[in-house]
Amino acid sequence: QVQLVESGGDLVQPGGSLRLSCAASGFTFVSYAMGWYRQAPGKERELVATISTTGAITNYADSVKGRFTISRDNGKNTVYLQMNNLKSEDTAVYYCFNIGLRHWGQGTQVTVSS
């Protein structure tokens, strides 16, 4: 079955960095565009970034442009989200998403606080 397992969430100070990983299984990873979403307490889930099947095309929410980088390793069936210069408003549960199959991971908590 399709599985997306996120990891890498943590408590980090403002200005810090984290790298999230999403390990995929149960489908042909190289055939699907992938995305990262996030949901903060009391807010709707929002798109953070997407990446095409080859990784050649990426898109970002305006709020994270220049700070976050999405990438993928098709040999390892893994998609990453490198987050730099983190801000308190980045605090949320981050979800990995298979765009074509519309399948979500379970999420990983990122908390940015001093």
C-alpha cells in the first residue's frame, strides 16, 4: 500500500534550520510529483512547496520563497524539505503529499520558538 513517512521535525530557535524527509513506498516514486503542506494550530492546511517527477520544476508559497528548498532523490524514494532562517510563523505540522494519488503522510511537528 502507499506509504509516506515524514521525519525530521523538531523544536528549533528562530533563525535555525531543519531538514524534513519523506520516505515513500508502495508506488513508483519517480512517476509522481510530490509536495509538502503544513497546518498550524487553528489554521487550514496550506501548500508549502511542490516538485516535479525529475525535480526540474519546483514551486513555493510566497511565505517560504528564498528560505525553503524542496528536493528529491528518486534512487532513495525520498523527498526533502530544507528549511532555513526559520520563523515562529513556520510552526506547524508538516505533511508530505503524493499529488497524483492524493495521499498524505502522517505529519511531523516543527516548532520554532526561543
